Amino acid sequence: MSLYDIPLRTLAGDPTSLSDHKGRALLLVNVASKCGLTPQYEGLEELQQRYADRGFTVLGFPCNQFGGQEPGTAEDIRTFCSTTYGTSFPLFEKLEVNGENRHPLYAELTRSADASGEAGDIQWNFEKFLVSPAGEVVGRFRPRTEPGAEEIVTAIEANLPR
């Protein structure tokens, strides 16, 4: 199954899929509002602003599996992200990234290895996956890798649509 075919829901609960972003480079991130890494929203928004016109989009997937750090409702999440970080990138319905209720999107994503060759479970909030315009996972970056890190920026630039 293509990543583009997996059913998703927007933060507002509307049906969607990644096919709405087909042909763009995508950075998929499991996010949380009450995490020590939450300030990464700022860097994610900077990437969105810097590359959106060149065929790139950040996609945020709220997750409450790590220390209960995303406890709010969809409206709480939307308000927090827009007022605290001015996020303009799409956010999706809260989902699980690990375990028996892992969302099918993350079942596919976690098959991809990081730079050290390690695949498998998401380690914490703010793990990042870069998807090429063709829908292939081309990079996996662990939670502590800042959005503006050279390895992420280089990978994004190498995968922008031509």
C-alpha cells in the first residue's frame, strides 16, 4: 500500500490522505504540546515558511503516547499551535505511533531506518520522516534532531520537486 492511500483525518476530523500532498516533499512529525521538545514547532514552522513555495510541506501528527504530553482536544491542539508557534502547516487527528493500535501510516513509516540503520518503534515525540515527492521515505530523524539541523535541511533540499 502506498503512503498516499492510507486513510487519515484532519485535526478537524475530516477524511483525508497524503494524496492531497502528492508531488511534494513532506516532513511527517509526531508532535506534542507539553513536551520538552515542543519548541521544535518553531523550527518546523521555519522549514514550512522557507520551503513551502518550493514544493515542501510539514505535516504534524499529534500523539499522546509519550508521557501523556498531548492530552488536549483537537481544538486545544489547534489553539496552542497557532497562538504559541503560529503554525501554518497541516495538523492531523491525534493517533498512536507505537503498539497494537499503531496507525497504519506509522506501521509503514517505522519500517524505515534512521541514519544508523535502526528501524522500528518511534522513540519519543518529534521523530521526523522525510517523504520524497514520489511517496518514498527517504530519511528518518530521531526526536532530538532539531528541524533546522544540517542533515534535515540537506535532505529536504535534495528532495524538493524539480
